[in-house]
Amino acid sequence: MKNLTIGLFALLFLAIGGLYFLFFFSGSKESAQPAATETAITGGIAYVNIDSLIFKFDMFTDRSNELQSKTRTAEAELNSKGTKYEKGIKDYQEKVSKGLVTRATAAEMETSLTNQQQELISLRDKLQSDLMEEESVMNRQILDYITKYLEENKDQYNFQFVLGKSFGSVVLYSDTALDITNKVLEGLNQKYQAEKK
């Protein structure tokens, strides 16, 4: 979840910076001023509460459940190999303490256990890396889906800018009359459920 928040903040910061640049630096200075006044008069800016939008979006729920399932599978695989490794250590310690193996055999067992430990660490790191990458891709897919939905339905919302607001974001205050979170969420879920069928 922390990665999701950081990713969202970075995306929002870049998006707002891009919008700022386009709004204030595209075209001539004379044409920019009337457009800004027109926007303020017509209410061309709205916002969505990005946290609520994402966490209540059915696609997020589905993808999170898939990711949790993969996480449980990875944990089960890691635990199974970890249990096998622990049994190997106990077997080694028991045989060495009772003098049931030669020094050469004990050295071979120790080498084998060291290799198993390294494999276990490598597997753990790989599984963590894979799951983090999948979470990152999932977050980008969800944000891309939301962005495309807003672009496809821009006439319906009739806003020139739709900002994403969340705790700690660059949007510190906004009039709740400009909040279109529930409207967008309803449309997103309808679209997603229709595509899912």
C-alpha cells in the first residue's frame, strides 16, 4: 500500500506539473488570461478523492485479490522449502552431535545446507521482487484505466481539469461542490463490470 501511495503522489505531481505548464505556457499570454477567467467562471476544474476512488473501484478489488492469492502461494512455497531446510539442519546437528557421520560426510552435509540456505534466500528475494513488480504494474494499470475513462467521458463531465486529491497531496483545499468522486466511481464500476462480462 505504501508503494501505491508513493506512486500516486509521483503521478499526481507530474500530472499537475504538466497541466500547469500547458495551461500557463501554451499559446500567447493574451489568450491565456481570458481562458483562465473563463475557466474560473464556468467551473472547469473538478477533483476526485483518489484513495476512495481506487479502493472502491471493483478492478482494484479483483486485482488485489489476485495479488493476495499469488502472495499466499509464494509464502506457501517459501514455507515449504524453509521447513525442509530446518529439518536438514536438525538432522545434521543430531548426527554430528551423536557422532553418527564422519567429518567428510558432515562437511558435505554442511555444504549442502549452506547451498539450500542460499537458494532459499534467492527464492525469497525473487518472490518479493516479482510480487512488488506485479503490485506496481497493477497500480499503473488501474491509474491508466481511470485516466482513459475520464478522457473517453470528458464530454459527460464537462471539465477541463480533473485533479486527484488524497491526504498529503498537492491539492490542500477544494470545495466539495467540485468533488466528482462518486459519479466517476459509479461510471468506472459500470464500465469495468460490463467489460468483465
